Amino acid sequence: MLASFIIVFREVLEAGLIVGIVLAATVGISRRAPYLWGGVFAGVAGACLVAACIGALSSAFAGNGQDLFDAAILCFAVVMLGWHSVWMARHGREMARQMQDMGASVTSGETTLLAMAAVIAVAILREGSEVVLFLYGIATAAHLTAFAILAGSALGVAAGAAVSWGLYRGLLAIPLRRLFGVTGWLIALLAAGMAGQAAALLANDDIIPAFGYQLWDTSWLLSTGSLLGRALQALVGYSDRPMGIQLAAYAATLATLVCLSKWAGRPKILSKQES
Amino acid sequence: MAHDLRRKMIAAAAFACLAGPAGAAPPSVQLTLQDHKFTPDHVQVPVGGRFKILVTNLDSTPDEFESPALRVEKIVVPEQTITVFAGPLTPGMYAFYDDYHPETAHGVAEAK
């Protein structure tokens, strides 16, 4: 029961941390619940679909199918996060002001909600397919301890969800005028970490050059095999032994998102002339 | 096989376009999972170069071949063989396991 709890908790936590940040970053956008729940359901459905096709996916592209698929959806999520950064740079300040005045969700942002729903779906799909396969294995083996393992898994889902809810509520404790600044950085780091992971996946299969397989080794300090290491990997792209290409993709994505936000958030030339 | 050909073409393209790390075929080791145990559970792998690990799952349920130390993580469905790349390594012991059955399915790769 403990083993299954740990496996499921770890996967749910990794996805849940991303969901927690997305929840905090979309506070104040009206009618967000159906979009974000849609992302959750799409992610769960996608996880089941991927789990069902994993054999075919694995053997596709000369055995690199799993990695190519993972890298592709990670890149998609990075683009969606970039989209949100630009939208937020344009609307964040005005949103925070309106929320302080009225204390309610006032700004509509259907396009960015779609982008963020997609990010939730990708996060859940990636980690969820591993949980689905794990549970499928138990269901087909059907031995005596199946009940204990399922109970452990259910607890794992609940605990993982609780931590991500805690992260969301914790972020909401940040004063409104600062909240979107903090979530902006979290989103940028999240995107950078995802881009780095995608690059590492492709370089590991020798599809792109690695430019150094191990720039440094901090596994003695914090291993990506540990729970904290994994959580930091999901949140900010921590890697104990990064590849050159991974660091390059990380830095390039972070710089791009920061510059995009600055560019999109600059005062309009027209309004400058008017004032 | 078509898969092999495609892999070689990708490798050749990567080498030609990007002067990447693809070169001579890297050495490989074979692991088999049966009754949720690795055979062999102690393998010798090269130091300082890239190598392949082939993992075959002979059980009736899916496994996830995983090793943070080797930086690999891949699902292996029943009756399937997957390939992962690892290295270059410094001399030492590198643990690997099946994430779905970590109590029984674990082993070490010894780089020397």
C-alpha cells in the first residue's frame, strides 16, 4: 500500500504543482472554472488514451516514439505558457486594480483560458498515463493485495491534489498587486523547465546534439530521484546533471518569456503621445 | 528492418547537419524483466562513452524502466523491448529499477 501510495502521489504531485500555478495565474479571469475543469478532464482522457496506445507509441519513430511525443507536448505547453505571459502583461495590471476595487472576477480572457486549460491537460496527460498503466497492471494481475494497492493509490491522488491546492491557496496569500508578478515568474520558470526537459529528451535519443551530457553534478546535494528533486524539476526545471542543450533551451525560453512580457506590457506609443 | 534504417537515417542526418554525437554504433547491454525481476541484475557498462540499454518485458503487465542515476525513464509494455541511451559515465555503481515493482525489480549497472 505504501509503495503504491508513493508512486501515485509522486506523479499526481508533479502534475498538481503545475495545476496549482495555473490556478493562481488565472485568478480574476471570469468563467475560468469550465475551462480549467475541461483541461483536467481532457488530461485524464488523454492519459487513458496514451496508456492504451503506449505499445504502438513506443515502437513508433524507431523506438523514440515516447520521447518524441513527450517532447512535442512539452513544446506545445511552452508555447501556451508564452501566450499566457503576453496576455498577462497586457491585462494583469488592470485586472489586479479591478479586483481590488470590486473583489470579483471581472476580466474575460477566453483565449488565455484555453491556453491554460491546454497546459493543465498536458501536465495531467504526461504524469497520468504512468498512473493509468500502473493501475492497469494491478487490475490485470488481480492478486490478493490489489485492494490495499488501490487504497494506497486513492490516498496518493488525494494527497497530491491536497498539496497542489495548498500551493494555490498559498499563492493567493500574496497581495493582489504582487500576485501576478510572482505568477509571471513562476510561469516563465515552468516554461523554461519544460523546454529544458524536451531538449534533454531529444538529445538523450541523439536526435539533437547534447553539447555536453553533464555540465555539472549536484546529485550529492539534491538528486532528481528524490521527492523534493522531482518536485523542483516539475516546478522550475531543476536537473542534478543538466546537458548543455538543456541549459541552453532553459535559458533561451526564460529570456524569451521575460522579454515577451516586457515588450507586451510596455505602454502603448499612442497613449504616450496623448498624455 | 525499417526501424533500424530509420534510426540510422536520423543518426546520419543529425551527424551531417549538426555535427552531433552520432557516430559508430554505441555498445549495448540487454536486460530482461520476468516475474518482476531483472536478468541480469548486475551489468557492466562502459566508462566515458554513450551506450544502449535494451529492456525486454516478459511479464503480462506494463513496467517502467527507470534510473535517475542513468537519467532514463521509459515504459515497457508486455512482450516489448525498448532501447534507452545513457552515458558517458564516470566509474561507479548506477542503480536502476522498475518503477511499478521497485521491491523486486531492481539492479545495478557497474561502470568500469
